[in-house]
Amino acid sequence: MKKTTELIGFDNYFNVINDNPVRTINPPVYKGSTVLFQNYEDMLRANKGQYEGVSYGTDRLPTQRALEEAIRRLEGGHLTRVFQSGINGIINTLLAFTKSGDHILLCDNIYGPTARFCRKILSRYNVEIGVVPPAVGADIVEYIRGNTRLIFLESPGSNTFEIQDIPAVTAIAREKGIMTLLDNTWATPLYLHPFELGIDVVVESVTKYISGHSDVLLGSVTVSAQYAEQFSKFYRVMEVFASPEDCYLALRGLKTLEIRLKHHETSALQVARWLETVDLVDKVIHPALPSHPEHHIWKRDFKGSSGLFAFTFKEEYPETKLAAFVNSLDLFGLGYSWGGYKSLLTAAKYDRACSARYPDKTLVRLNIGLEDPGDLMKDLEKGFEALRNERGEDSV
């Protein structure tokens, strides 16, 4: 049975009223601080840390536990915990598995807030931060030190879309006893199976494709058996918990993830291939296109692609002219994040500590939503025409 089919059938949620079970497809939303024990013996067990039930409102109420179990099954990991946001999950994971004197390696295309936390906060606790190339593979060995504790990958990176050779990295890390962590938000658990490639810890921004409606802030972290007990104890001590309403919405979104993601994938590829024919466009940066430098790795490791990619212009336009392109669009919202049903656009330049693949180039990043791709292409063409008109004014 496919995992997605299993998730649809994962609906064993019920209460009992007058000895009759009330069974619903989605779980109830539990809210509360105080959780009552059945008897004093259960309270004593809770005081000793031996109680297996829910002891307090911060102790992962049932809606959260249902979401965690669903994600754990989909990921194929040993234990999942949910956090208030993707970056909150990342921060707590780094705190759980690093200590003073450790050295960690970050892939150079990693999510910006992750890098900022490491450089501005984690480094203050005597954790050394190193950077590896965004398309790193077996050459990771050149960056490893005797105190390297953790390697953090993001494949592909969510702005410049380089892909790492994950099996090559994890093989070396396992040999040296180094933990590997992957931000898998772009591909989701459907299109990349990190544990099968040797990854130890998988992070998902549930905010994005899993919830799918741009109205939830959540993150999930799934760990292998080797690190499950350590992570579970850390989570409990920190009293981290997630919004019951957001957990409910994310669990509902998870049931339709496969259908939505297929639509995102098909539409994004259609728009990306069309962009390759546009006279003003220089490079279309989409891992599923043969033109992508790591396309061969994507074909080997991934089961599909999502709706997020970028492109560059042949000419580097000043901000005023770029505004003519962006502001003429009607269907693309201007906003951060991605993975929702509405198409979004951002445009920025990205510095890299290692050699940049697109130096001094503005990357226009598109989140292709669930609109008709033909309508999206017409909208983009209107923007390109606005740019052509701007260029025409220069030549007058």
C-alpha cells in the first residue's frame, strides 16, 4: 500500500458518548492547559516521568500527536515532533544536537534564517560555523574537522536551487560519526526520501506544501532511531508545543498533498519550459530541466519536482525597470514563503560565501500555485512586454 493511501485511512479518531463511539475522519481540536488524571497513581507516575499519557497542555495534545504520527509514517523515520514554525524546528534541533566546542557545516544555499541563527546566536555558545559549497558531494571531506558534529544540507536550496550529492555526503559522515540533517521542504516526503539516502534528521516547513493554504505556521522534525531518545527528551524539557488549530489544518492539508503537489509540479514545468523560449530570459533554474547543472542527481534521487524555481534575465535591470515587470503582474502575489495555492514572486540577489553560480544576478523566484498555467504565462508575458517597452524608451 502506498504511504499516501495509508494516510487517507489514518483516521482512528473517536470519543465515546453514552458508550457509543463518535468517530470522525479528522481529529477533534483539543485545547487546554490542565489535563486531568484518571487517578492518583497516574499522577505519581507522571511525577516520576513514567506516565505515557498526556500530563499537561504543553505535553503534545492529541491533535498534535496525530499530525506527528502521520508525518512520521510518511517520512519513514523513527520519531517526529512538531514546532511552531519551520525555523523554530531548525533552531531547536540545532540546540538539541550541538554543544560548546562543536563544529558544524552549513550548505551555502541554506535557508537564510537558518544561517542567521547559526552565525548570530549559535556561534555565541562556542559552536563553530563552517560553510560548504551548495552542490557539495564527496568533497565534503575537505571541510570536516576533528570536532565536526553536524552537517546541515538543503537540497535543492530554496533560492538558488543547487542540489547536493546526498548519498556521497552521508556515506562519509556515517564513517566519521557525524550527524546529517536535511531541510526537505522543496521536495516534501513524497518526492525525496532522505532516510533512504542516509540522512539522520529531516526538517520540513509544514507551513508550505504540507499545509498548502498559506494560513499555517508549523515545522516538523523527524529523526532516525539513533537520535530519537535524545531528541524526545530535549523536546519535553523545552516544553515545546504547537497550536492545536494549526495541527488540525496541517493534518487536513497532508491528506491532499499528493494531488496538490502533482498539479504544482506539472504547472511549474510548463511555465519553466515556456520561460526558456522568452527572449528576455537568460537562465531558467529548475532542477527537473536538463539545463540544470545537477539535473542528473535530481533524476537519480528525486521522485518528482515541486512548484518553486527561479529565472534570470539576460540584462540586469535597475530596480525601477524591474518594478515595471513585477508591478504589472496580476496573478503573482508579492510575498515571502511558498508552497500555497496562490502563485507568488520574489526578486533578489544572493551572496554566497563559496563561489556564486549567479554572481550579481537578480533571481526572480516563482512559486507556481494552482492557477491555470496558461493564465500564469499570459500574466508573465504582460510583465515581459512592460520590460520591452521600458527598453524601447531607452533607445528613443
